[in-house]
Amino acid sequence: MHDIRTIRDNPEAFDAAMARRGLSGVSDEVLALDEARRAAILKSETEQAEANKAAKAIGAAKASGDEAEFERLRAQVADKKKEIARLNDEAKAKDEALSDLLMTLPNVIADDVPDGTDEDDNVEIRRWGTPREFTFTPREHYELPAVADGLDFETAAKLSGARFAVLSGAVARVHRALAQFMLDTHVEENGLTETITPVLVREEMMYGTGQLPKFGEDSYKTTNGWWLIPTAEVTLTNIVNGATISADYLPRRYVAHTQCFRSEAGSAGKDTAGMLRQHQFEKVEMVSVTTPDASEAEHARMTRCAEDILERLGLPYRTVVLCTGDIGFGARRTHDIEVWLPGQDSYREISSVSTTGDFQARRMNARFRPEAGAKPEFVHTLNGSGLAVGRCLIAVLENGQEEDGSVTLPEAIRPYLGGRSRITADGVLT
């Protein structure tokens, strides 16, 4: 959400910011609605002042016995009341239209974000690990003998349709171990607060974090008006929805392991093989709520938290800054972390860590008070995957695969598997 006063004060700068998003002339429409709204309010106030003046004169006309003037003034007041009601309705309609328009406009991108058209223009900022050299042709995760019995797409399709998976046996246990390892690392070493939140939310919560109104088709809505969360960013960030909190309460750093649900409306035909892109999946999500002066450092901190998980698992990755043509609706800057998948011979996204500035806070009306008695200011919010559990499972399986069809598992998760270190080609955890 944008501050209308900022747009009024410098429409050229706002248009330049929106131009980086591929939008042009946005301020004209915004300011036209704002001017119409303000004009209706001013006219209503003028009419109210005149009605008040006429109402006072009614008593004097009555007292003087001037019946004609009394009736004229009474009719005038009645007409003024009708006009005031009409103007108030007009102002309300313009205000709602303005709010609706502002809700559809993306965040202002940070100055240091590279310009570009799509993912090909993203800029790599670092790389960790060296992809393993295989003495055989590596397979994709769903082709591995070790997971043949534990990764079942046919049964999932019978149960739910395409883009679902049933995990069982060793594969299910490794998936659970990865999530537990991520949570424990973030809580015990990164200082995040473990949080369990609902996966069903009210519509206003989806507005708060920017999934609505523009991207409703990407999520699922129940028949009674709840929405299934596409990520725990929605619930964790909205913890401060409508709140004014003390600066001493910040930063708040949350982490949650949840089911996530996405319709994947814009990805028809993309990544249909395997479990890379699913309608239902699990993520360990990080959210930070900070003061404005701490949000830049917090973005770097959260990125490192996500990268560290991959390093502990021994999975090569690269970190890129998303360009203007690839960055998300609510983000000011996004770091994508891409893990190496030898079966695809490419790096694929496993985490996006974004800073939104006060964009979400304005939508949620989430503020903090710098000190006792000070004027409240909007908080800054950040979010990031730490990590996508299913995609991490894919990376572990593909990077640990052996020529005989078995999979060697990372040392970091072996304590969560009772010390077991591999999945045999027959799908047994040993």
C-alpha cells in the first residue's frame, strides 16, 4: 500500500518508480480519484456549514413571526441535508475506489535492484559449493530406484488429481527429518521463535500481505470465505495486523513449518514431472518484523539463515538478486537462493527472501512507537523460505544419488533418522 501524501507531493518520482515495474502514468489516475474524493469532502463540509447557519436562522424567523422565511429556511436545510448525504456517499465511493486502486499497485523497488525483463536478467551475487562430478549420468529425483516405492504420483492423482504426491516409508521420513532439522537450526541457532499458525485465514489477512486483490486466482478459497495460505508469510506477518507495538518489542523473528497451497494458475505445463511444483507442499517460513533502520541488515541476516541450511546439508547453491522484471508484487528487493539439481543440470529456486519495507505494514496498519509518547510509525516486514521442504528433499535425493540407485544422506539430518545414513536402492532406510 502506498502513502497518498507521498504520491501527491512527488508524482513524478512515483511514476518513475512504477515505470520500473512496467507501469506508466499511474499517478494521473490516483490523483484524479484523490482530487474527486477531496472535492466531495470539501463541498460536503461547505454545505454542512451553510445548513448549520440556516438552522440557526430558523429559530429567529420563527420568533419574529416571519412564517414565509421560516418555511424557506426549513426547506433549505432539508435540501442541504440531502445534498450532504449525496456528497458523503460520493466521497465514500471515491475513497473506496482510491483504496482499491492503491491495493493493486506493486511496491516501489529498491534503487539497487537491477533493471531487467525476466529471470535471465537476475544478477548472481555469490555461489557456494562445487557441484559433484558423477561417474554416471545423474537422474532426476522421481527416476531414482531408492524412491520408487516411496514417491507415488499415481495414487496422489487418484486421490486429488495432478500436482500432488504421496510420500511413504524412507522418503516420508527424510522429508520430516529435513523439516525438523530446519526448525531446530532456526530456533536454536538463529534466534527465531517457533510458531504454529492456522492454514485457513480471513480474507483481510490475504489483503494484508498482498496476495489479494490481484492474485486471488493463485490461491484457494473455501466456500465459507476462508483462504488456504500459499505460505506462512500470511499468518506470521499478520500477527501484528492492526497493532501498535513498542520499539522494545522489535525485532520479532518468527518461523513456522506449515502446509502451503497454491493453484499454480500461471504455470500450466511447467515442471509437471516430479514434485518440484505442487498444489500442496510444505515450507519452513521465516518472517521478521523490524524498525525501518534495521530492515536492510535484517534482509542480509535472513538470507544467511536460509543459505546456512543448504551449507549444513552440503548442497551447492547460488544466490541471485531478482531484477525488476522478475521481482514479486510486494517486494522491494528479493534474494533468490537456487540449489543445484544434478538431475536437471541446473540451479533451481529453493528460497526467496524479500524485504517489503512498510508496504505490507500500511496494508495491515501495523505500527510501532519509537519511544513513550512518540508518534507511531509503520514497521518494516520481511519474509523468506528457510526452506521449501519438498524442494530440499529433491536436492538431497539428487545430489546424494549413487550409481546403484541408492541415496547417501547428509550428515546433518542423520540424528533425526536414528543415525541412518542412506536409502538403499530397494527404498530401505539404513
